Amino acid sequence: MPFVLDQVMKRFIRQGALTVILPDGVERHYKGTRPGEKAAMHVRSAKALQALIVNSGLAFGEGYMNGEIEPVGCTLEQLLRVLMVNLQDTGHSFNRFEGAIRFVTRRLRQWNGARRSIRNVAHHYDLSGALYDLFLDQDRQYSCAYFTHADMTLDEAQIAKKRHIAAKLKLDRPGLEVLDIGSGWGGMALTLAKDYGARVLGITLSKEQLEVSRRRAREAGLEKQVQFELCDYRKVRSAFDRIVSVGMFEHVGVGNYDTFFRVVRDRLKPDGVALLHSIGRMDGPGSTNPWLSKYIFPGGYSPALSETLASIERSGLWLTDCEILRLHYAKTIAIWRERYAAAHDRVVAMYDERFYRMFDFYLTGAELSFRVQDHMNFQLQLTRSMTALPITRDYMFMDDMAGSGGPATVR
């Protein structure tokens, strides 16, 4: 087995250096031809070593969770950085055959029908809300924040994100009917109602999030203005002036993109506006890491713009604006990671050490996917009519700068 590892690693490490300590204590050193960071890891069992060679994408994360793979003389972030830089360099796979199989079978693994979508959402979003309170902002915005200034706090950046999205929705009069697809814990819907006078229907598949959202609406005195329902986006039948979806499109699945945008088109009024905010990838269609798919986001996938826009074109919708957010999510997750690490003992008390290591691995890998690999966020503004919005983008910037002025920003 060490011989096979040697052959693979010699081809894999092209940048920086990696030391692998085998179960018997023997050290293997691999150095790339280009300078880069150094890291070391100890593979503590023959089982973990074999799994790494057979299915590295799954086995590395599992090995770390189980304590069978440990960083040595470095942090998890430093170790993952060396590995992920080289993954990017060699085509996103420690084993090219492994990566090819994942891509070919991705539609099957992402076939998120109504029942499967409920199970997938429950796997992650129905965890204890107390866990998310440990690292998210006060509004529980579990998506990319928007840092207009380098020294912004997380709460300030999440407020700025909601304001930025509201500006693109052009909420230029009170009483607009808004559909929030994937409404999370209700923060976006409540903000649009309170600050912009919108009437909002938020839909989610998470029972935990639904309960919290409804309680928040009651506490804010917005029950008549905001409703939350346990509902699949494919089941909505009403028409809306505005549609917003933040951080939900990653759970739709490639095979359902045409359906998703057809629903957006059919549910928009003729002069309506939609805003889609999603994680994406800049280098074309790919596949989801198998560890992430098994332990964190079953059925999840970060889409390439090319496959997203192809479905938009088939839907008949106008793409009226596209913005790429590059490092905003890296900054967001860095703060989440810091807060999560500080809450180590509380997480272990809620769950156990293995769970803590699982979520730590997820957050660390997620941040690095934006810093050293191909991930980014995109915001797509969509309409049914080419005349639904002004012919210049000035209104976005003016409304964004004006803040949550709601109807006062009408132009």
C-alpha cells in the first residue's frame, strides 16, 4: 500500500510540500516543483491509509473526524490548504478516475425530488438552533455576507447583504408581494417586510426553521405581513411582484434547474423581478465532494454559471444583472470558524468530539474553497419583461446607499 501511495503522491504534490507519517511511523516526503506551503499528517491506521487511496474525497474527512488522520506540526487549515491547492492544480481529484465517476453520476445523486429534498434539508438545517447561534450573526443569516468595508462586523455585513439584495429587487412601493424561496430562519423575509413594507411568503422545508421563523414574526408584530409555510417551491401557485432566493439554489440539483427557473417565471407577475443568490464555481460544471455530500449537504451542489445560465435561457427569463462576489464568503466563513472554535466545549456538550471535528472540517474546507479554489457567489437578477426595470443600474446603487429606507427610496 505505501508503494501505491508513493506513486500517487509524487504526481499529486506539485506545489509546496507534504510529509505523510504512515501507521508504522515511517515518514514519506513529497515536494512539488513549485514553491508553496508545507504541512504534515499522520495516518494512524492501515484501514485509513487504504481508504485514502481508494476514495480520497470521502476518506480524508472521515479519517479526520475519527482521529485516524491528524495534522502534525501544523493546523488543519494549513494541511487542507496544501491539499486543496494541489487538488486545484491537478484537476480537482486526488484520483482522476474517482473524479470522473463522481461527475458522470452527479445527476443521480442530485435528483432532489420533493420527498428527498425534505430529507436532505432535515439532515443539516434541522440540527439544534443552539448550534447555529454559536457562530452565526444575530439574524441567523447562513449565507455569504457583504463586506462594503474591511472592518465591518459580521452583523453589519449581513445587514449590508440584505440591503444589497433589496436594492436589486427594487422594492419601490409598499405592499409588494414577495416570495422568499428557502427562507431559512426568516431574517430576509422579516427585513423586507419591516424595512420595505413588503408582504412576504417565506417557504422552507425545514421544520426547525419554520418554527423559529413563525415565532420571530409573532414577536416582531409582523404576522399579518409575513407568512411562513412548509412548502416545496414546485408547489407554489400564486403570482408575486418579487421573488428572492438566498442560499437555496445549491440544493436544487442540476437535473431540476429547468424546473426551478420555469417556476420562477410562472410565479412572477409580468412586470416582476427575481433575485437569485447562490454559491457557484468559476471553472465550469463539476461535482460535489463525496464527504460534503454524505455528512453536510446531501444532494447539494455549487453550480457553474454556464449550466445555470443555460437553464435561464430555456426558461424565457431575462437576465438583467449578474454580480460575482469573490472573497466575501471567505471573509464570512473565517468569522464563523473563529466563533465555532471558541465554542468548542459547548459543541462537544451538545453532540460529541467527533461532531465538533466534522463541522470544523466542513467550515475550514469551505473557507479554503473560496480562497484557493474556484468557488464564489453569484447574484442573478431576472425578469419576465425587458421593460420591468430602468435601463441603467443607477437605482441599485442609490437604493443600496440609502439603506433600509423602504418606500422613501422610490424613484
